[in-house]
Amino acid sequence: MGDEEAQSEEKIFIVERAKNNRAGCKHCKQKCASGEIRFVKLTHNPFAEGKMRNCYHIDCMLEIFLKQRPTTKRIQTSDDLDGFDELSDEDRKMVEGKLSESEGNIRKKYNLTDTPKKPQTPKPVKKPEIECQADVAGGSDMARDAGKDGLFREFRRLVADITNESSYLKKTAIVAKLFTHGTDEIEFRGDIKLWCRLLLPGVVKRTYNLQSKQLVKLFNKIFGTNHADMLEHLGGGDVSETIQHFFTLSKTCKPASKSLLTLDIVDDFLEELAKLTKEEERIQHFKKIVSQCTPNDLKIIIRLIKGDLKMNAGAKHILDGIHSDAYQVFQSSRDIDAVIDKCIGQTGSFHVILFCFVFAWAT
């Protein structure tokens, strides 16, 4: 498959919360307020490598969609948006409501009986590296056993939900709900030990010896971007956001259009990374997983490496979502696996979890 076909699979629309009020809306020319949910459209950059980010107020972009031809590419559903999983439940409902209203207006304007179908383009067949191919196959089997509870995108969603919740009691309730009912809201089928290892990277420590500037140097070589630009973007800020940003701009390393990573693949990747010390070995190891990552996948993986998911939640808030005694047991042993073996095996443990969940949301 050619580059043009691969390009057609990428998401060109992003939804995000503005980090400051510097960027202006491409349509109305007014600033996008800090903290406001906005749309971003990635377009060709005629002046440099990579893509340009054009920011829009949500209503401004939907106004553009109403004026353009109905066959022109637009945001029809949340599936067309990168970053949607990172929003809070309230923000997701707001965005979906506006998209639904927009599609209704477009159908009414053009007398369409149904939403215009997107052109079907053949998916590019990309041959992964042999070492990576074996990892993906194993991870896929695990994901089928655990269902959605074994997918990394569901882990990302939980991290976003915890981050967006300010109440510590409700943070615990979010964890309790997942480990009681699972992502399908019926039954949790995943590996609680694996989830907890990844939710508490600062507690269950692996040593990577990778500082922020070292990560920038590695990914500069992987992405083929300008090293000075990456360092300037980093400043003293969040290296995961710098790497995510330049991943979307890279011409040599294209993000996956949909997250297919499993928790097992990510955990195995991190375990192996901790054993590597040479720069070239690390670059080759990162390349194996980057080819399977969406920009949001890679951002969370970098935060796992840095040992901070930026959820503003500690071991107590996570472990209390497993069992009311879990954190107390953890303080004595500092062994997550032993804590889970002891607490989950206790009679009535899930009743404790369910009570925690109901009580938190009731208050």
C-alpha cells in the first residue's frame, strides 16, 4: 500500500482541553479560552515537515461542516476524534450531543435520509517486525480472554476518569466500579494484579534510567523531527505531551488510527525496557511498540515510564477500590500481588467494593 492509502486511515480531527489561551480559532479568530474543550484539525504544513494544528471552537467547526458539501470529510461521530477517550464523562456527553445535533442539521439541510457513508478505502497492510509480531499475537489471545478489560484503551479511559474527578472518594469509587462490573458493566474479567501494577507505577517500580531529555533525544531519532524544537516544546513541562505532540507531526513514524494494544503487551514492553541500557537497543525496542500506538497510547506509556500517571491519586485511593483493608495490608508488605491475593480471597470482598461505590456516588 502507498503512503496516500495509509494517510487516509489516520484521524485528522482531535478533541482536547485547551491548556492556555494562546491559540486562536481558525474560523472566528477569537482565542480558545484556557480549559475550554476545542477541536483541532491536522492539515498539511507547506512551510515545514509534519502537520499544522488548526484550532477551532466546537460550535465554529460545526458551523463550517454545515456550510460545506455533505461529502467533504467531517466529524460525524466520536469515533472520528482522537483524544475522545481522555475526556470526562460529562465532556463526552456534551461533544456527542453537539455532533448528533450537527449531523441532524446537515441531513435536514440536504434532505438526506441517512448520514452519508464514508468512502470505503482498503486498509494498509503493514508487515510488523518479526519480534513484534509474536508479542502482538500473544497479547491478542489474552485480550480475547479478558474482553475489553484487557485492552490498553480501557486503561487509558480509567486513568482519564480518575484524573477528571476531583473527589478522592469518587476516584476510589471509579476504581471499585471497574473491578466489580468491568468495562461492560456486567463482570470484571481482567487481571487485577496487572491493572494495579500499571495504575501504581510509582509504587511498583521498574528502573528505566530515562530522564525527560533522554526520552526527547530517543524519540527525536524515531520521529525524524527537529531536536531543538522538541526541547523548546518540553521546556520544564510534561515530556509525555511533548512526545505525543511530535508523534502527530512525524512523517517517518505514523500513529495507529485505532488503539489495539493490550495491557499485557504494554506490561511486557516495560519489563523488557527496564533491562536495556544502550541507546540503539532502546530505540529499536521503542519502535516495536510505537508502530502500534495512537498518540494517546504513547503519552500514557511515557507517563508509565516516568512513574507518574498524573491522576492525583495515590496507592490508598486505588487499593481502597479493591478492598477496604487493602491499603492497610499494603502498608505492612508493600507487595501489591500479596495484597490482592489476601484481600480478594476474603469473603464478602466484592460486597465491600460495591458498598464503597454506591456510598461514594450517593454523596
